[in-house]
Amino acid sequence: MRTNQIGLQLYTLRQETHHDLLGVLHRVHEIGYPAVEFAGLMGVEATLVRATLDALGMEAAAAHIPVERWEKHLDAVLDELITLGCAYGVVPWLAPEHRG
């Protein structure tokens, strides 16, 4: 496996990201992760998140996008993913009525 394929799922740090997403990105970079998978942007503008990733030399491997956002705000979701440079939008969970 190439080292640039390794990323941290930020859901594992969800309590910390709720308080300081950009600070968490800096700490994750210091630890040595080259990429992250987002579990929300915690109200931080995607452009600011992307600028932080670029400054740190990090990548957005993927992002969790609730199915409701895909259904109701598709254009905004796609714009956010493009802004982040993120190739994958992941539906992290489906309610039973959406399964089948």
C-alpha cells in the first residue's frame, strides 16, 4: 500500500471536530496522516477547509453526506465535494425505510 492511500476518518474525532475542525486538521497532519475522510464540516466553509488542507499538503479522501442532503441539496453537495477536492461522497447510514 502506498502511504498516500492512508487517511483518518474524522468521525473518530467527532467531539474534537465539533469544537475546532481546523485545529484537528493541523494536529492530524502533525501526527503524519496525509488524508482525511470528513464526517461534516461543522459549519466551517468548504473553501476555508480546502485552504487549510492545501496549506498542510493534505487531501480529502472522502466525505460523509447524509442521504437527505443528496436528495434535497444535490447541487450544494456536489459543489462542496468539488471545493474540497473530494472524489467520494459516502452515505454513512441509511434508515430502514431507505434500504431494500
